[in-house]
Amino acid sequence: MNEIRVMHISESFGWSGGAVQALALAIELKKKDVKNIIACPENGDLWKKANAENFEVIHFRPKRDYDIFQALKLAKLLDEKNIQILHAHHPKAHAMGLMAKVFSRSKPIFIVTRRVSHPILPHFFARLKYINKFINGYIAVADSIKKILLDYGIEENKVVTVYSGVDTAKFTPQEPNNKILEELKLPIGAKTVGLIGNFSEHKGQKILLKAAIEILKKRENTIFVFAGRNTDSSEMRELAKSIGVPEDKMRLLGLRSDVSDIISTLSLSVNCAIKGEALSGSIRESMAMGIPVIAGDISGNKEIVINGKTGILYTPGDWQALVKNILSILDNEQKTKEFCSNGIKFVRDNFSSEIMGDKIYAYYKRLLTVHKVSGS
């Protein structure tokens, strides 16, 4: 069987959701007849983790969307390494991959994964970037993202939906991690409400903090856990102080690599994003571990949180609705058990990394039968 040669490109230096998925995909494809090369910033998180998995890694860090020097360098690598499929996982990688394909002799199949629900700008350069004959296919991580691409004018036969995956061997039901419990120093009998996501306005930490004030009036023994880049920052602390959330009712953990251990200690996992979110990674992971979830009804969240069955959806930004829904879960043990059981099965049946890898591999094979590539 001939080996398929794929280059994954990402400008992500930190451990972003897209970087997680790019590596997870490469790991799944490695089990098949695929040679994976990962181009990403040297000494960044993806670089280090890909190295640890024994992938060939190449330095790639464009200074801007249209860095001609980097594009020429990338084009040369595509030809030298006889790449058949170039797969972009982030916005700059999208632009740079497009230029590199134009400059290359071999003209590999070019695929772009879109992971965010931000509207695509209508100006000339954005249209050139998205509606382009050199792009062979798009992978949308949710049907809601596919709709954005189609509404923009991209041909339907160029877009497929493949949900981002969860490592169901790692994110699986387990007892609360003792090390994390010691770190959290929870009061006896406390319930924990967690939001895992980098600190930003659109991730909605402010929404949960507002809800916390009202929840604490009815359930004083509740602790709010925040994990993600800059959730331990002075800005986060100042925001909580300005809203009036007592410091002893929060645990601000910052960026962590032990996410599954943290999730294991939660009574409830929430996603409070107000824009940009495509399909919440922390919600997928929490459901896989049997933790009840509440998510804003934004973009692809409704494709994993089936309201009233696998969790609860609420209107994004409506902190009063969030209060009501959090209390309903904390006060209803039987309903919580149903959500957890349904959620575990739903993720395993639809959102595992293995399923993601199988679907993208099949997409690669389909494109290779349609488009002639040098060396394929």
C-alpha cells in the first residue's frame, strides 16, 4: 500500500484547541498508511508534543497572513518532501498554505479546517483567501460552521463536516483526582462549577462570575473553578472583585496540562462563550467523563448538547438564565445522572478522536482519487 504524505501546518505557539486537534489527527492517521509532517513554531507547545510523539517537525512561524518569504520556503518543502496533502489548521496557515501551493511545482491537495464561528469578512482579500481554485476542500468542525462557509459562497461539494475529537481513553469517567482535590482545598460538601477556557471577553468568564453572585445566595457552599490561559491573571482577579465574587469562592488555576484531572473534580462544567465558539472542547471532554454540562446556545454547541437530553443550553450572555440552569442541575440528582449517561454515550458514538481520524482519512482518500497529485 502506498504511503500518503501529509503536511499539517499551524502557526499556533501555545496549546490551543486547534493545536490539540491537529496533533490528535496526526496520531490517528499514523495508525494508517499516512506519513505526517507537522510544520509549526519551533519550541512551541505543538512542536514539543509532536516531537514527543516522534513526528517529523519543521519550523513554521509566519509574521503575517501573507509572508512571502515563508510561503516560498514552505513551497520548496512541499516539492522536496513530495507532499500529497497540505492541511491547514489555523488562519495564517490557511493563507500561507494557499500561497505555498501557488508557488509549488507539485501542487498538493490543499485542505483547510475551520474551527471558529466568527463571520468571514466580505472584502476582496478575504474572498480571495476563501473562494479559491487552489483550495480543494474545507473541513468544518460543526454543521453550523459548514453553513457559514456555504453562505459565504463556497461550493457545497468542497465542504464536509467532521467533528473535533475527544481522546475517550483519557477523558473517561473516573473518581475525583486526589491531587487536584488537595490543591482546590474544597470545604466539606462543596459543589464545584467549572469553566475551562482561556480568559477573554468572548469566552464568558464575566457571565459566570455574575451568575456566581446569585448562586452563592442560595448555595453558599459552591466553589467556582476557572482554568485556562490567564484565568489566574490580575485582570481576572480584578474582574471578579469588581463584580463582587468573594476570593475564597473561586479557584483560579491558569493554563493547565492536567485538564482531565481537573474535570474529574467538577460537579458541573459550563461553557459561557458569547461568540466565536464553534464546538466547545471542554464540553466534549466533560461529557466524555460523565460530568453534567451547560452551554451557551452558540454555533455548534447545540450539535453536542442536546437540550434536556445530554445537557442544558441557554441563551448566550444571559447570566440570569445561567443561574436558573446551574441551580436546576445542582438540585436534581436524578436528572444529572441521566445527562451524564446520555452524554458519555453520545460523545463515544460521535465525537471520539478515532471517529474523527477515520472520517478525515476517508476524505483524504476521496480527494486523492479526484485530484491527480505528483507522486500519488
